[in-house]
Amino acid sequence: ADYDLVVRGGTVASGLGTMRCDIGIRGGRIVALAESIPGGAATLDAGGLLVLPGGVDTHCHIEEPSRGGYTSAGGAPATEVTVQEESFGSASVSAFAGGTTSVVCFVPQWKGEGILPRLADYEARAARGMVDYSFHQIISDATDDVLEREVPEVVARGIRSLKVFLTYEPLHLSDEAFLKVLVTARRHGCLVTVHCENYAAINWRTEALLKAGLTAPKYHAWSRPPVVEREATHRAIALAELVDQPIQVFHVSCAEAAEEIARAQHRGVKVWGETCPQYLALAAADMDRPGFDGAAYMCSPSPRSAEEQGRVWEMIRRGTLDVVSSDHCGFSMHRPGAGKQAGGTAVPFRDIPNGIPGLAARLPILFSEGVSKGRISLDHFVRLTATNPARLMGLAPRKGAIAIGGDADLALWDPKKKVTITNALMQHAIDYTPYEGLEVTGWPVATVRRGTVVMRDGVVQAEPGTGRFLARGPYDFIAPRGLLPDGFDAAPRLE
Ligand code: URP
Ligand code: ZN
Ligand code: ZN
Ligand code: ZN
């Protein structure tokens, strides 16, 4: 046949505007966009629906082996090895259920170890999934061997972003180690993505809270107020500016951190800001529940307040924050000895793993709170959830757009459908969603990944092992500005 699949009768929203058109797909790619496309071995009726690029979620923690999960500064990370409950298989189902077709997740590095053996292990895990994927390489131990011998090999294997944490036990880097990573990234043409919170500040606050007997989950928010995020954001940008190395600040939760990004952007610094649905739909007050229940909302940075949510929306509207990712990092609530309960239910907030699931909820929440409530346009929604993340991570134009030659990754979206979010609808391996009971308007009714219909009316069907690794080569978007003088070694050894 002329086309393997024709998507007919929909309103296509590409991020550059909307138009009524049909989409002709062959060999997994979009090969025709026209008012009316006849034929096709199969057709998908999109009458009355929006057709969006499949979601691109560039911040997902999937099947990441860790010691004690993401425990807070000063916390005692369990020595026991845990792999997150979400596997690439279950995460793929959840992604497709929520209209997402590509993810970028994290290859761990444990302190005292090199990178490459874990990378090989992680590559094998990810290859079992169905969602298309790429990786950020975490650097938690910036030794010369890692930076000089292993990172070039990581880059050769198609990874173009290094991830660093300025907090967490035992992941946090010193300023000196962070500088070394920036220099290495610059030399090899990588983006650096950064978790910006001040380790020592959180640790100090936490000690004081625990000494005073204030140990409940709600004190998680008190242990890390906006100032610790603002300070680390400022510092990360300053060091990146010094090295002339582009960075993306992950999960910006508050206006004061976003203002640091805006000020740097106005100076011409190549810094981008990401936020997540939890900073638009959750608040610190959610953690104020009896006993262990508040743990369900514990993520870092902490959810803030309703007023802060409004300010984050404003920073999205201004364009300071131009990517919305899920930061999906699921820990079940009700499994004794595992997930959020890895240390039991009687431990202080410091020893409860940080992170919440949100892979399937990301698009519906942002669409409903953003587009349906009139805070952002449909085009802006598409840019935040697909076009911008694909571009920043070097996945464009293959991903993140509806364009001829690009992969046929689509979300067919019913903008009027009203749904009450439940955990079952998330179709993930985690036993809860922090968004239980949230009412949304707008819902994905079908998902197409490279021309294959992988979800229809909530039913996911995809063969394990069909997700493809998205190898990333060099790309201009993240090139340094070239501010360092000729002959200056941009990558001096920082001994
Ligand atoms: O609390 C969070 N965000 N957990 C996931 C790890 C991270 O910091 O992104
Ligand atoms: Zn330390
Ligand atoms: Zn983080
Ligand atoms: Zn994260």
C-alpha cells in the first residue's frame, strides 16, 4: 500500500500552529501531510480530536539501580541495592497510556565505581522496553579516569548529557567536581543537567529539625526551602558561565530560582529551566497528613504553595521555563520494606526516598491546568512537552514535531474528555499516584509510536523490546558560546 497508516480528520497541533490535515505514514515515518489523503493499509479516525506529537519526557528515573534510592542530604543511604519498581516494560506501558512516546532516563554511577559496566547493564535493561529512549549519564564520582577515559566512550555510545546532583547522599558533587564535569562536557559536546539544591544547607536544617523532634514527612519541605534551591541555581549558573558550558536546571519549583535563570538568560548565558507537574499541582500542605501518608508527596525540590504554583506558571508563560518533564521516580507507598518504606514507616523524613511517579499524568495535568484553564495556548503546551525537550536533547527534528521525515509518534487527544485521575489509569508499577482524585479535562485516546498504534482507549499493546535507543550525535543547539580566548585551554586540569 501507499501508506501503512493514515491518520484522518484530526486537528494537527505541531507546536508551530494548528491545522486540519491528514497524516500519511510509511516505514514508521511521516511521509505526507495534506488536507485529504486517500488510501492507506490502515486508518485511524481522528475526527474531533487533536493530533499532537508524542510526548517527549526528558527526565524519567526508570529501573535505576541505587543504594537506598534518593535519600536526603545527611541521610543514611541503605547499603542494600534496590532497583526501582518501575521496569522499562512497565514504564513503557505508563508512557503510552499518557501519550508519551520518548523518554530520557538515567544511567547511574555509584561512588567509588566507574561508569561503563553500569552503562552496559542499563543498555540491556532499557532494550527490553517499548518506549523509545535515550540516557543522561549521572556523574557522582568525578575521577580523572571517569572524566578522561570513560566519558569519551559514553559520548561515543550516543549519550550527550551528563547529569550532576548538588545534593543527595551520596550523589552530591563539590563545586570543584562540578567544574571538572562542566569542563569535560564542554570538551566533548555534551549538555550538563543539574539538580540544584545546597547540600550543606539542607543537612544543617535537617539536623536542627530532627533534634527538635520534628521528624514527620511534612518537615521535608522545611528542610529545603526555596532559598537552598535559589542559591544552588545561582551557583550552578555561575560556574557554568565561568566555563562557558551550557546547562539545563532540572525541576525548578519556585520563582526565585527561575529568576536566577532569567537573569542569566538576559546576559546571554546558555541556561535552560525545566519544571514538572508537581510544582503546578501539588503543595507542601499535601505532606501534612497523619503518620507516613505525607511521604506520598515527598520529592525534591519540595512542592511549595498555591501562590508559588501561580508564579511558576508565570515563569512558564514568560518562557524562562521551557520544558515540563515528569521527573518520574516511583516508590510504592504500601510495600513493607520497599519503595517509600525502604527504611520502614517510623523513620524521620530524611530517610524516606524522594520522588513521585508522574509519567502518565504529565500530559493530562499540563493540558488540563494549562490549556483547558486558559493559562497557556495549545501550541505552547506542545512546545513544553515535546518540541523543546526534543530540541534541547538533540532529538529534533526526528522527535517532538509533526513534520515530514520525522518519526510518526503521535498522541490523539480528546480535549473535552473529563477524567478523574486514579492509580489504575496511570498503568505504572507503583501502587499509588499523588494525583489520585484530580479532575482533568483533556485525555489521550490513542498513542502511535513510529507508526504503530500502541495505545487505544487506554488499552496498551506493544511488543517488549521494540523501544529504540535514540543515539545522539553532536548538535549545535548546545554549543558553547565561544567566549574563551583562542589558545586558552578550555579544559584545563583542575588539580
Ligand atoms: O525527588 C526527586 N525528584 N527524586 C528523583 C531524583 C531527582 O532529584 O530528580
Ligand atoms: Zn559528602
Ligand atoms: Zn533531581
Ligand atoms: Zn529526577
